[in-house]
Amino acid sequence: MLRYLKIFFVLLRTGFARNTAYPGTFFIAIIAKMLRSSLVVVLFLAFFQHMRTFAGWSFPEILFLSATYLSLEFFGLATFHRNLSYYFPRSLKSGEFDFRLTKPVSVLFITSFEHVDWYDISSVLPIVVMWVMLFVRYDFSIVWWQVLEYVMFLGIGLSLFFSLLLFLTSTAFWTINTSGVGRFFEGFLRQTKYPMSIFSGPVGVFVRFIIPLAAFATLPSEIFFGRASFFYMFYVALFALCANVAALWFWRFALKRYSSASS
Amino acid sequence: MKKYWHVLQLTWNEYVAYRFNFILEVVGGVFQTLITAVVWLAIFSYQKETLLAGYTLPQMMTYVFGGGVISSFLLLSSQGDDINDDIHFGALSHLLVRPLQPNLYWLLRDLCRKCITFFIGVFIFLFLFIFFHNTLLLPVSFSAFLFVLLFVFMAALIHFLLFYEFSIMAFWFEQTWGMRTLLRVIMEVASGVLIPITFFSSFFQKIFFFLPIKFFVFVPMQIYLGHFTWRDLTFSFIEACLWVLLLFGVGFFLWKKGLRSYTAAGL
């Protein structure tokens, strides 16, 4: 474990060197990413110009949900998202992946964390500002065990995010080009900024049970506000565990059948 | 002209080879549109109001789905990656020695990609239209529909030219990814694909109406819904033409300047 932590810090350092090799583009990209985070709030501000509540969620609650969504997205994007979505299929195509197999380290670990993204790490400021503003400006009643559950389910949401992406991206061992998988997944992920409780009928069942996108931001926020049902929390935790096991199994299954794409 | 036709054919074949990849990209975008539509359905049912910022539910649903179709044509393009890479990695040298105009070559490749994602998008959206047909509106008139097509074509040119200008900065900067990301982020909101620009506060409206990005989704959908008078339409058309000319002029100037500073090794 300690060894992997050390490797992660080395990857952090090399990632920083790689990202700042072009300082101009690095700083402009940070501005762009900060702007993207801020625009989530601008979007909801636009909605609240014309309505008092967003499907039963007040403005401070929506801000909290947005901060949760952005935090989860931040952890995913800064670490494994691009590695699995874009760099991994590219390495398969170019043949670089074969070199990873020879390294004395877990292939999944190095595939998931090889490029730590400093563009995302450096653009965390708007998210931090949002969290500070939320607790300074709005009087949320904080119950310690709800905070604990919130953090725990944020972690579960992140692990589900990883599992679903790993499952999808493992198909790259058979297909030629899977950059579409990344875009496809981003299309899904970005919708989790809305409270999933807004959906009813078949869409509601889909986003809460079949592919529980609600686990990413809505459920942790509902837990914080004391609205989450125990049954649903249990269901999501179980689903995340099963998804994790299934994704790891599928990754190993695909890896065993890999016979070098470019040699 | 024949050689450019071959460029189109080859690009088409190249992209069609990765059709599953494109389908996934488009499906991600369609899902975004579907969720936005469902969000609006929920908002209208929660608010119990028939009019929100001047939009009825059918108008909003039509706006969202129309915007989705247009965005599958425009916003899923490669957005200057080819141009940046050709300059950055020296592939431009090969283009320069061929009897081809590189700018036209890039434009054709861009249009080809736009067409592929558009066809896939229309095909998928047709299924959704069946489910939502009760809430969707037809264009106010046939002439409005033709104007929508004209404006979307102009938007495609503006889209290409904007990314082209940021991409050929690769003549001077080693990477243009940051600039293009910035443009893409602004485009996501200022094009009106998520919500109509008129929903934003007056401060943001002023900024968004000044930018040419409004021609991507907002303007075509206003024409489609009949929110534009003939006067608005004429002014918008003139403005779009001026933007195309301005961007073309700036692009031409940057291209000439850039070519003079371009050096390539290993030929």
C-alpha cells in the first residue's frame, strides 16, 4: 500500500512536469476549467431567475448538490477518468500498453493513475470557494454522523464512477478505438449535476436503480439533508460493491485475452 | 475539384471505420438532451405554470430537441485537433507539397465529421421524436425551416473558423489545447444548448448576445419557433455574414503570418 502511495506521488510529480511543459496552455486550460465549474452555478442561477425551487430543491440545496457534483467530478477527472477513457485506448493502439505489462506494479493501477491531471488539480479553487461560501452564507444544520455518511457515500459514488468506467473501457481490448466511450460516459456523468429525484417514471427508475447515477451527487446530498432512505442507501452500497467486483473481473478477463495490438 | 471530392470520400471512409466510436459519442450527447428535456418536463409540472421566460412547454421541448439535433451536427466535431496536430507534428509539410489547399482540406474533413455525427444524431433523435411527438412543434413556416438550415450552415462555418483560428496558433505556441478548451467551455453555455440565452441575467445575456456562438443553437431555434421577426432575421443574417467575413479575414491573416514562421524538421 505504502509502495503504491509512493508511486502515486511520483506520478503526481511527473504529471506536474508534463502538464507545465507548455506553461501558456497550462494557465489558459486552468482558466477554462475554473470557468466550467463556475458555469454550473451560473446555469442554476439562470434557472432560479424564473423559479423559486428547482423541483423541490431550494437554491442553497442546489448549490450544495453542485458542490458535491463538482467535487466528485474533480476527484475522478484529476485521477482515473482520462487515463481510462483516452490514454489507455491510445496506449493499446500505439503498443505502449505492452511495456506496462512488464512493470513490477499492478497493471490496473498504472493504467488508471499514470497521468495525474494537474489541469484539474490546479483548477480546484472555484470548488473550494463554493464550499466555503456555502457554510459561511447558509445556515446548514450539521449532524456529525450525517457528515460521516455523506463522505462515505461520496466515496461509494466515486468507486461506482470508477467501476462503470473500467467496465466500459475494458472493451478497448477488443475494439480499435474507444475514445467514444469517454465521451459517452461524460455525457452521462454531466447529467448528475441535476437532482435525480426530479425524474419520475421509467427515467426515474433508470437513474436511481438500473444505472444509479443518483449515487454520484444526489444521494450524498440527500444524506446530508437527512432525506435519504435507508433502503436506497443500502441498495447503492450493494450495487457499488457488485459493480466493483464485476468491473475488476471483466478487466482481468479482458487482460487475459489481450494479445498485443500493434506488434 | 475532383481531388477535394476524393478527400471527402477518404475522410468519410476513415471515419466510418470507427462508426461505433461515433455512435457512442453521439449517444452521450443525445442522453444529455434527453435528460435536459425531462428536467424541463419536471420543472413545468412542479411550477404549475404554462409560461416560463416566454416559453410554453411544447416550445421548450422543441427548443431542447432542436438544439440537440443541431449540437450533434456542430458541437461534437473534433474542434481543431487535426489542425493543431498537423502543425505541431509537422504533417503540414506533407500537405504543403501536395496540390491541395490545406485550409480547404481541413474544412472538408471537419464538414465530413459534422455530417457523420449529424446523420447518427438524426437517426437516434427520430426514435425520441416518436416518444415526445405530442409535445414537439413543427417550424412556424416552410421558409422558417429553410432559414434554420441556412443559419445552421453559417454556424458550421463560424464554428470551424473559430476553432481554426485557435488551432493555427500552433504556429507560435506549442500547444493550443488550453485555448480550445476555453472556447469549448464558453460554447457549452453561450450557444444556448443547455437553456435559452434569455434565461440568464442581463449581464450574461449582454455578453452572450455579443458573441457569434449564439448562432450555433439559440438563433436557429428562435427562427424555428417563430420568435424572430423579419427585422430580427435580417439583422441576424447580416451579423452572421459579418462574423464569417471577420473570422475569415483574421484566419487568412494569421495563416499568412504563420506560414512565414513555420519550420519543419526531418523532411
